[in-house]
Amino acid sequence: MVVLAHGELEQISLPVVHKPTNFFSDVPVIDLSDPESKARLIGACEELGFFKVTNHGIPMELMAKLEDEALRFFSLPQVEKELSASSPGPFGYGSKKIGGNGDLGWVEYILLEITSKPISHSSLSFLKEPSASLFCSVLNEYITAVRKLACEVLELMAESLKIQPKNVFSKLVTDSESDSMLRLNHYPPCPHLQGLDCGLTGFGEHTDPQIISLLRSNNTSGLEISLRDGSWVSVPPDQSSFFINVGDSLQVLTNGRFRSVKHRVLANSAQSRVSMIYFGGPSPRERLAPLPLLIEEGKQSLYREFTWCEYKRSAYKTRLSDNRLGQFEM
Ligand code: GA4
């Protein structure tokens, strides 16, 4: 733990961890324009639950525009940002507190609910015109593009697993009631720990509850993933690509064949990191259980059926690092 001054008087204790030594040079890369590269998708989902996507078709300018808008918001005075913290549930602006159960990190964020309707000015009521209109239109353009990419990747997964219909996974996130979100994270530089061999936790270790997460960040490092042997490795940043995580729900649908990757973010001592993550989730009513076609011969279902609503309700009672799937295992 490290105690940092927070605002005028308040002090806040943030967790520290030992820094991994190396960048991980073996992140699987799936080039969407290369059929041979696509063949590596299943291996990446089984081995790591994590891969990088290139030639994804989302214009760099769109990603840069959203990053600029996010940074414009994060550079507002703290009091103005706090005005947006009052929206219901976990949505809106947050700083250092993650979830409602005591997790802390060196991060500030905006969490937005994605519904079938475009994001409107009212959900960004804290921003004054004309910033709000610009932010909204960039957000909506980005969400449309990233959802399309998520579907393309999910369809590729179904095809590679040789299961029909090919939209078996993607239909869950295109459902008009899909419970998806967009998170904009800002990890300010943290000079306090410069030169030490420990890192300050920006976002503590966890797996994502949804089906799939698509992350785009600027070129500041910080994202780490846990390998099968439990070791942590740092992922070299790449602002022009997307990093994709298998979420808990996809682990369930594939009966554990795909792995929901444990990941975390360490704050950088010198540069700020900005990331935007799309979390594609199913409708609250959706029943989740291993797809019969994916229960291998002689094997049993590893999970009992549950609804996304049930899973989310229990997930929101947990701490970030908890194993949320445990209680649904058979
Ligand atoms: C992790 C993935 C997403 O960021 C998130 C997070 C959510 C939150 O920040 O409110 C949770 C976390 C995430 C999992 C366990 C619970 C809920 C914080 C937390 C302690 C938006 C999500 O869907 O689950």
C-alpha cells in the first residue's frame, strides 16, 4: 500500500505490486485481412484468452478523436467532473474508487451504458454545449464501429469453432437489450514511485464478466495479463490496434475451452495512459450455459445455467480480484 494525498486533506491508500520485468513479446496477433492469421484465433482464446487485432478497419482518426475528447473531459477541474458522478448505478464519472466494494486504483474514468439508442446529451449533462454534442457524436460513431468489430471477431470465433449459426455469439451483443458498456479510463502519471521496483495499481487484477472486451489505448504501457502459470507480463502498447479479452460469459459458453483472461493495469510513473474499452454483454434475460456443441464427447458441462442478470447481480457484490464464476461451477 502507498498513501497518497488526495485532494486537499483526504489521504488514500492505494495498492502496490511488484513490477514484472519484461514486455511480453508473444501476444498473438490476428490480422483480420489475412486468412492464415485468422487460423490462430482459437489457439489464442484457449491459451491466453487474449490477443491483438490489426487491420480491423476502425479509422485511427476516430480512435484519436475519442481520445482527445476523453482527455478534454479529464482535464476539467475536479469539481466539474464530480458533477457527473451522481448518475444512477455504476455509471458516470468515477475517481479512484472502482465498483462498490472497496477496490481502489490510480485511475479516473467515465463508464457509459450502451443501449439500443444512441448516447444522448442528457447522459453527458455535465458537459456544456458545444463540447457535449461533439463528445456524443464521437462516442456514438465509435460505439457503432467497435460493436461491428466485436461482431466480426465473435463470428470468426464461431466459424473457427465450426459451430452454427455463425452469429451464435454475436447475436448476444447485437440483441436490442444487450447489456454493453463503454469505459474511458485515464491513468495520470504517478511520479511518486519512480525508480522503485514496485508499481502502483491503476486497475486491480480481474476478469471481465461480459462476453468480449475490446480495448484501445494510447501508446503508454501499463496493461498486464496473467499467463497460465500465474506470472504477470506487461503488454507492449499499440495505439493503432485493439486488444481483445475473452470474458467470463464466453468462458461459460465454450465450457471453459476459451479462457477469461486475468488482467490489471499499473500506473506509469512518467506518462498518462488513456484507454477505451467496449464490453459486449448479453441481455439481462439471456440464459448462459455451455453450448451443447461445445461440450466435448465424454466431458460434462462445467457450469450450471444462469441468467446474465443473476451473474451481474452477484458480480457487483464481489471485489475485483474475486473468482466470480466459482459459484456457477458444477
Ligand atoms: C470489470 C470490467 C468492467 O470495467 C466493469 C467493472 C465493474 C465496475 O467498475 O463497476 C466491476 C468489475 C468490472 C467486476 C466486479 C465488480 C463490477 C467493479 C467490481 C468490483 C464495468 C464490469 O462490468 O465489471
